[in-house]
Amino acid sequence: MRRIILILIILFCFPFNVLASENQPEVYAQGAVLMEYETGRVLWQKNMNEELPMASTTKIMTAILALESGKLDDVTEASAKAAAAPKVHMGLSKGEKHRLYDLLYPLMLMSANDSAVVIAEHIGGSVEGFADMMNSKAREIGAVHTEFVTPNGLDKDNHHSTAYDMALISRYALGNDEFVKIINTPSITIPLKNGDEKSYSLYNKNRLLNEYDGAIGVKTGFTGKAGNCFVGAAKRDGMELITVVLASGWGSAGKERKWSDTKAMLNYGFDNFKKVKIMDAGMDMGKVQVLYSKEGFVNTKTAGEGYAYLSDEEIKGLKTVYDLKESVEAPVNINDVLGKAEVYTAQGEKLFETDIVACENIKRHDFDSCLKKVINLWLNIDFKFILKQ
């Protein structure tokens, strides 16, 4: 394989006024991350892999499992355990019945701990069984440093995650339109299913929705062990960003810092990063020798096009690296994979990868193939001659 490095020279029609290395966000949280939704690229981070309690941001996973359960129209019944859940709660009574889907609103809008227990017991059979489902889903998503013990995020045992893992989980959740609808609901009234007239009026406690242009979520959290936590998301001009802050502090100062931390990261992302095409499909990647062919070579091209969200500073240092076979034996078919092309930042972060493929069909041409052609031709002529007799 030939390994060749090309410096990409890219011309841009939009200005980049601020370098990513400048104006870094001031974030107090112990663990934090800024992730771009479309590609999942981390644009900024602070201790993003440190394992920390994550409080009620846990409920994002609880909502995911509920939405994917196929049981949204089931009627649930609150157990004594659910009714005993501490504040913040709806104030459910033992035996109280609700449609499972309706419980997602108190879960996500007001962070009701009792609704989380009802959901967990109904889907998982028990809180412990549901926690197993949460952990299985976390591994599926790629959140390998997360351990769920409760469905509501209350401090217990080794219940923890990381800023990066919570960003992965939130990115997954934001791909569900129903989830996005719920977390962006300003207020709603949900009825009981017991046949009486009691109902609950719920209001969204996510201040970001009212205080930040383009905000679309996601979930607040606080416990004495975790401190103030928040998963945020916002979308502007086609770019969607996810933020996570864990342990932004305690008390009134910590409560405010989770909002200021989040806004600082979002501002940094929107001010410094833009979507850039970093590779075209169909780019000429040169020729590969084809043994046992008349042509002697085959032209190659890139199979796919790639995009990334980059800062001005990163754009200047982009590099493409490609591995291409030196030779292959005929026959070669169009779109046969003959190598791969990758795009990296100057710091070695891989942004994109695509196959390098053959542009045309190349037939085999050697003694054996020629002999077969002669024999087939002769047999065909002979067979036609026999038919005419």
C-alpha cells in the first residue's frame, strides 16, 4: 500500500473572525463537554471522561427506554415505593393510575422522581431490572463509563456517568422526535386514569429554553452529591450543539453557574465553528496498476464526501492521508475498493474516512483467459454450424 499525505488547500466564502484557541469558555463545572450533534465531534471539553454523579440528567435515559418500550399507551399504577419517592415529585398516591406516555412530561419538565419509579417498575418489573436495561442501552450507545443504579438520578451506590457519556446519550435521545417534542413543551396538564377529575398542571423548569436563542433542551439535575448538573442543546443556522456540565457547584452560586457554564460553551461553539466540506466524492486519487489486463491500470476516485464542524485555526491545518494499493490482478469491477482516504486535523484527530474505488471495469487478459475466449468462440461457431445442418 502507498501511504501519501496531501495538504488540503481550502478556499472559503465565509469569514472566521475568532480563532478556536482564543476566547476559551470560562466553565466552573468539574466535568464539561461541548459536542456537535451531526457528527458527534467534541469541540471543547474539560475533564470530560471523569466519572461523576449526574443527578436527574439520568432521566434522559429513563425517557429513552420508555419511548422505545412499545408500552406508551399502557396504564401504569403507582406502587408504595413510587409514592414514597422524595422531592422533586408529582405527589403520586399508591394505586394512582396514569398512561405511561403522560408520565414522561412530569419526568422531563419538572424532574418528578416518583414518575421515574413508576416508569421503571412498569417497564423493567423493578427499579433494579430497569437499571439493568439502562446500563445495557448505555453500552449500546457507547457510554461505557456510565453506571445507572436509579431511574431518577438520586444519589445511591456508584450511580455515575461522565460529561462525554451524557453527551452521547443525549445525542441519541435528540434523534427521537417525540423526545424533542416533550422537552420543548412549555406547560401541559395531564389527567388521571382512575376516572376521577384530578389532573396535574406541569411547567417546564428548563430556563435555557427562555434565556438562550435557539435552545431546544434538555434536562436539569441536582443532588447533594452531584451538585448542579445540566444537559443543554441549541440549534442555530443549521448547527446543533450539545452541552453537558457536571458539578457546576452547590448553593445559589452553583445553581446559576450551570446556566452560565452552558451559555459560555454554546456561545463558544456558535462563534467559532462552521460546517466545512473537507472531501468531495469523485476526487481523482490516481491510478493503480492492473496485472493481466490490456489497459495496465485503473483510475480511482473517492467514494464519499465528508463534512466537519471546524474552527478557522483547524481549517488551516487539515491533512488528507490515503492508502492505495500499488497493484491488483484483473478483473477489476467498477466501485471495487482499492484503498481508503482519511482527513485529519493538524493534531491528528480523524474527521472523516471514505473508500477509494475503481472508476471502470477492467477485464482480465492473459494466456488462460485468451485461450478460454478462443475455445468459447470456436464452440459457439461450431454449434451454430451444427444447427444449420
